[in-house]
Amino acid sequence: MNNGKIEDVLSENLGEGYRIVQENGQLSASIEWVDWVQQSEDENDIRVEVHFSDDSDLVFDKGVKLRQIWHEDS
């Protein structure tokens, strides 16, 4: 993995085609799509649903700090 290509992002800025770099260095499958789901009328009450190429999903609160890397650089 090319550590110089890892980007720090907030959960709402995760990108399609990227992989999430976990704390232990493991990589997720490639991100297929990201969906923002508003939980209430409060504009800050948003969940970020991430769907991966292996049909798995993860859900994050808005504003969670994560690291991602482009799938071809991993």
C-alpha cells in the first residue's frame, strides 16, 4: 500500500472507488456508493451509509474522521 496516497476525510466526504483504511491497517472493499440519510428535521442529524463492492455496508455519523485510499493505490 502506498501510504503517501492515504487521505484523511470526514465520513460525509468518502468517495466512490476508494477503500477505507482501518486503524489496524486493514482495507475495506472498494466503496460502490455513499448515501446520506437525514434522521430528523435537524440538518446535522445525518447518517452516512457506505456500500462496498463485496455487498457489505457500514454506517457512520456525519463528521467521523476516517482515512481512505484510491483502490488502485492500495
